[in-house]
Amino acid sequence: MIKAVANGLRTDHPVPGLPFINDERLPLDNPDAIERTGRNPGAGLRGRTDPLSVGGWVAFTTEPKNPAYAWAVHHHPEHGRTVLLIHNGDRSDLHHEWAYGNSGFLDRHGGYWWDGTAWHRPGQVVDRAFERYDARLVHDALTVTAADLLAHPINPGDASIAKIADFAAAAVPLRAWCDHLALWAQQRHQLPHARSLDQCVIDLRAPELEPANLVDRTGLAKIAQLAPDELPHPKHGRRDLPPPQAGTAENPLWSEPVAGDWAEQYRSTHGPAILLSNTTSFGITQPRGLVSDHNRMTEIIRHGLEYEGDMSTKWRSARKDDPYDAAATLAWWPAVALTDNPASLFPVSALRTTLIEAVLGSLADDVDRARKWGKEKPSLGDIRTDVVKLLDWYIERKPGHTAGLLGEILLIARTRLDLPPQKVASLLRRSLHLDSAMDGDTVDALLEMALPPSAKSPKDR
């Protein structure tokens, strides 16, 4: 996660705990000039600006006087500007997040974000039908403004404004930060058309962010229904954990809803493989389809070892001792090749593409038929039995790919055929219940894990 290290003095929305830096050299009303500040004046210096789809713009530049850092400016046509100092190496990531991330422009408490009207939790649950994170509202969120914080007694005389040339990021938040906020507020009187303090958003408060309601690794594991040692290691797998709301790197703390979102995404990614697993004759857990292939090949080879009259002495000896073990050993790698090594038999990736196009072809026929008959909304017919059987075959051998497969079907059906994800998901569910070899409870459990949020009814989300 990208962390700012300081606030620009002319920002409208200061980040709590961070120092303020004199940003008078930045031409904040001219994004092209901000870009030129760091555009090729020396090695390692960069600058860029881009318009935003909602209006406004973003601009970035390496700070020439202190090139370890970069300025990041977000200008919103309604909510003013955010001016941050960040590590220069984070410049591209923040640019992408602000320009394309669909997660607002204010980031607090480990990824809680504000879009100008409401607060949302950190983006974690992927909605593949829309190629974005599902936006989850924060319940009972209260927006805290500069006016709220400055309503209490403060002492701006104890604060200071840093200079960029000799700035070095601190490891801990500033003490008595409201004194620094008060000094920032005093400086704003010199700015023309400065936003009022009750329009300067600082933070949010919500029941889920109260310290007593945060959970540690043990609590996260419980919510995700995992053993604590099954969680990614905090030192080596931190990127695989949700962004913490408090605590330290060694002992992070999360809000329960953030932990719940992470658990939901974890189940979407890992749950199908657990649900559709089985135990081989060697006592190891593998995808159910692989185990089925292995068992069938073992039987074929075992019968060959038992009844083939022209076998070598070696295999007659194996048959005499324990023909089933020999058969199982011989059958294992062909079964693995059928699942994991497509190049040796046939391209499983091509099967995936064929499956997607087969489902979409059926949907396209339904859409065309509705247009011919002048219907406003198409009726979707069941997916052909052979296609469902092939879906079964693929999912049982590649269960970890289920969410991606279904998400791509829903995405293309939405963009190419204008079909809502919920409607297509309902068809998939109905067709699997009709013709899948999986039982109904397994189908429902699989879809509950693997379907994207936009494909589920509100009561299921």
C-alpha cells in the first residue's frame, strides 16, 4: 500500500499525523507545469499529468531538490485539491490508483477511501464482471473535517512547516498533530479562494474502526475459518494479507469488515480447490478430476497387468507382488499430464477459451432471437448439456481457475451482449443444477464462492 510521507502546505485535505511541507514552488494551478518540473531535468527525475474521467486532473513530479521524494497532486472539480509528498518509487503506483483505481482520492486507516459523498472499505473483493474491486460502504461513517478538529484548544506556536530540501520521512506520526493543523489553517488565510475548513476532509470515524473492535491475526484467521498458521506470514506474505488499520508490521490489526472482505476474496480464490478436492490412493489431496482420472487409468493398467499374456518378466513380477500398486504408479503421471501438462496431450487453455465462446455463443443466439421478435429483454435458454459436461470436466481439474472462468464469461456477456451479471449467473446456476455431475449443494457452494459480487443478489453478498 502506498503511504504518503507529508502534506503539501496548500492541500485541502491533510492526512492526519503527517508533517506539512512548504510547497510554494509547485505551480498547483498548472498541471503541465507540474509535469515539466520533473520532466527530464536529470537522471531519475520524472513528471506526468493526466485528466480524470470525472473531471479534474492528476499530476506528479519528482522533487528536484530532494529526488528521493515526489509530489502528487489530485485536483477534483468539486472537492478541491490534495497535495501529498510520497516516495519517488511510489509515483507510478499512485498515479495508476488515482487515474484508474476507482477508489476515490482520500485514503485513511489502511485503505478506507472517500469518493466525495461516502466512505468505503479498502478494495479487496474482485468483481471480475466489471474488472474492478467491489465498493463496500462503511456503515455509520462520520466524516471529520478540519473545522471539527480545530474546534478544540490548540497551540499553533508549537508547530512548524518543513522545507523540502532537507526533509526526511519520519517513522512515526507527529505528536500534537492538531497544533500543526492549526498552523496550516493560519497559512490558508493567505490563499485566494481557499476552501472553508468545514469542507476540508481530514478523517472518518466509524464503529468498525474503534480500537476495541479491531482483530489480530487470530481474529482474522477465525473470520476466514483458517488455522492461524495457514495465514500468510506477516514478514514474508504481507502483500497477501489485508491492509491493516492499526498496530505494527509485526502485529497488525484489522477492522472486522475488512477481515470479512479478505476472507470472502480468499474463499473465492482458494475455496473451489478445497471444495473440489479428493484423496489419491497415495494418500495426498489433489483436484477431484485428477483423482478420478488417476483411478480410471489405474484400473485400465491393472487389468492390463493381470491379463495381458505377452507382458515382460518385470511386470509379471510386479503383478504377482501387488499389481494395484504398480498400476497406480504407472497411471499417476499420465493422469497428472492430463490435468497439469496440457502441451503433452491437448491444450487445456484452448479448452477454456472454447468453453467461454460456447457459452457466449448460446447467449448471443438468445439475444438475437429476442431482437428479431421485438422483445426488450431476452429469455436465456439452458446451456447445452455437452457444454455443461465440459464445464464440469474443466472445473474439477482446474478448480482454482473457477472464479476467473466464470468472471470472464460474465464480463464478456456484459460488454458484448449487454446482459446483466446476475441474469447470466442465474442461467449458469440453473444449467449446472440440471446437467452437472456435481450435486446441487456442491454447485451452490461453488457458485457462492466463485461468482463475483455483481452476480449475486444483495442478500447473498
